[in-house]
Amino acid sequence: MSKKLFFGSNLKMYKNIKDTVSYLQDLESLTKDISRDEIELFIIPSYTTLDSASKAIDQKNIRLGAQNMCWEEQGQFTGEISPLMLQEAGIGLVMIGHSERRHVFGETDIEENKKVLCALEHGFKTLLCIGETAEEKEFGISAEVLRTQLKVGFHGVSAEDAKNIWVAYEPVWSIGVNGTPASADYAEEMHKVIKATLCEIFGDAADEIPALYGGSVNPGNACDLIVQPSIDGLFTGRAAWQADKFNTLIRDAIRAHDAK
């Protein structure tokens, strides 16, 4: 994997168009002196903001993504958004399998696989989110759960497509208002499982796939996480939702990483 560090945030169902545009413009301005050879910065706002957001900033500075996508280009899928619609809005990154999609809306690994295949076929950078629940962790099957989500999620994906894949590990028990962050050691242990599984699936091409940690990332743990050998970036939640605070977190993490 290249030395580039990944920093991103999913805004979930927060921030209207005006707030999103203002946040993105502030974040772009605050971080524009950081070389984009050094970092990949991405934000995943709500669908209704994407068109305005893509016109408000330069995506060479902040890549914009969509929170979900249908596996078909068109058809009788009321309430869904197709890859063609996202492309029309200027979006080239799509997140698939976020734990809220899996656990609140009941999406299965097989559905995530259909979305992954569709996203890659349409040339999107494809961010697959994986993670175990507290119950699965309690039963000692965290590694098996992650391996299953990766093996099913990337079933039928060629090694050539590895360059367009990102993975975010977000333990379900660590996300959200009441989430408990994973320890840096535990996160590293799971990231090793992820890296080994990606190698099984894609061979040497797996080296191109960044693995990001997400789940209650905050100014207190960001530096401990980013220095772990198998963690390539931070997928930050509410700690990223104020541009100035996210800028500080990013700079602190870069400094910690460079000093290790």
C-alpha cells in the first residue's frame, strides 16, 4: 500500500445543503496546504446535497461519495438511487454496507456484493464497510464475521478491480452516540485479519487496497490508531463534523504517523 493516508467522514442524515456546502468549503480551505500525494480526503454527505456539493469544491481536494447505491441502472426500485444518477451528480465514490444499512435496514452480504459489482462496473471507487456486532465479539467470532463479509462482499471481483476498492472496518459496537472505541491493539488485530483475507481474495493486488478504521475515532485516539502498521486511514464520525476540528485531527494524525 502506498504511504498515502486516508481521512474521511460519512455525514449520515445530518447537515442540509447550505450546511454541507459551508462545511466542505471550510474543510477545503483549511486543508488545501496538505499535499494530496500525502492524504486522500473524502466526505460522504446526504443524497440531496451531492449536486450542490460537487459544484462547491474541487474534488481533487475533497472526494465526494454517496452513502448507498442500487445494484441496477434503472427499473422498478422506488426510493433507490442508481449509479447513473450518482455519475450525473459528479460523484465517483460510493459507500456500501455501512452498519446502519446492514442492521437498521436489513441489507445482507449478498446484496452488498451485488452493489459492489455494480459500483465497480460503473467505475466508482467502492468503499465496503464491514464490522462485527457486540454479540459476535462476545462469542469470539469477530474474525470469522469480517472474513465472511469480505469474501461475500467481493465475490466475483477481479484482481484488476482491486485498485478501485477501499475497505472500512467499523465495529458495530463502536459506532454512534453510545459507541465505545476499539482499542488500538484490537483494531490492529482485526486489520491484520482484513489484510490477510484481502490477500487470499486478490493476491498481490490486495496491497493496493487501503483499510480504514472507523468507530468513535476522536482526537484522543486518532494518533494511536493511525500509527498501527495495518491501519491506512481513519473514517471519522462526529469528531469530523466541524471542519476546524477535523483539520486538527488530520494534522495531528499525520504528525504522529510521520514520527513513528
